[in-house]
Amino acid sequence: MQLLNEITIAESVEGIEFYAFWESRNLYTLNLLRPSSMGITQILYGNPMLWNWNTINVYVLDAASETAYKAGENWVEYASRIQVKPI
């Protein structure tokens, strides 16, 4: 089980690259960042609070469940259940 404030994945949803992390203050929010839109091609693990630009907040009904915690390992399966609308 990963920490809620840890960056968990760097995958793509419909061809758009996202970095995602669970909002530590709200178990039902998954934050998706698009660093490539800022011309940044690589981000190392660190404090996600520094990466608050171009953030997409997604309300996830089962964020407190085991399924959500495993999202980083099974992103392809889990992403199909998340509706993402780029800003």
C-alpha cells in the first residue's frame, strides 16, 4: 500500500500523459498532473504539493478501497473507470 501523498503512476489516459497522486487531505480525490504541457519531460519523486499547476481533480467513489490503493499497479484496468476531462 502506497502513501496517499506519494506520486503513484506516470501513465497515459487517452494518449495524455499524467502523473497521479492521492490527495492526502481527501481520500476521494485523485490528482492528475500534466507536466508535459509545461514542457517538462521528467519529474522525480518528491513533494506533490510543489506540482500544483495544471491539476485535474477527479472524484473517485471507491478511493478508500483496496482497489484504489492498487491503482498504481493496475492503472490500465483502473483508469477505464475514471472519467478524465483535461483542463
